[in-house]
Amino acid sequence: MPDYLCLQRNLPTKDTETPSPSQMQEMYAMFSAWQEKFKDNLVDMGGKFGSGKLVTAESASDEPVIEVNELVGGYMIVSAETLDKAATVAQECPGLVRPGSGVEVIEIHRP
């Protein structure tokens, strides 16, 4: 079964609302149910990106050319029969697809 890289994309929006503690508890419960439903598809739950280093043939720099954290909030890797099924896994993840955030799902080709 192919693997897919899911990149959580930060999208421009003017309306971002911080969830209340009760909304967060509800979202965690939905997230646990989502993890159970798709446990066979979740290869790597990934995480958020931190600081980085750009490495080239000439040097290494502590500052990436592109501020990845501004574009991509995090990643995860899922396994699915098709791109559409991988997109469904990502789309159903509570809190991942919301106003101001989307998921880019990309097939990983390995040699």
C-alpha cells in the first residue's frame, strides 16, 4: 500500500477563533476516535516543525530560505490504497481541516 505525506497548511484567514476548554476536550475525544478508526492507515503521526537549517554544497545556514513554519504547521504519514482514501483519512482528522488550515496530501515514491 502506498504512503502519503500529509502537510498541514496554514491558510490566510481573518477569522481564527481559539477553542474553549470544553471544545478542546470534545476535539480530543473525536481525535481519539479518529485514531482508532484509521489506526491501520497511520504510519507516522508526525508533529509540528521546529527550527531548521539549510544545508547546501557551499555551507549550512541556521535560517531556511523559506520560513517553512509560516506555510506548513506539521506533517503526518498515512498509508492507503489510493490518493482519495489518503485524503479521506486526513480530511476526517478532527482539528486538522478547519478555517485557516488545510491538508496537502502527496504520494511518496520510494526507490
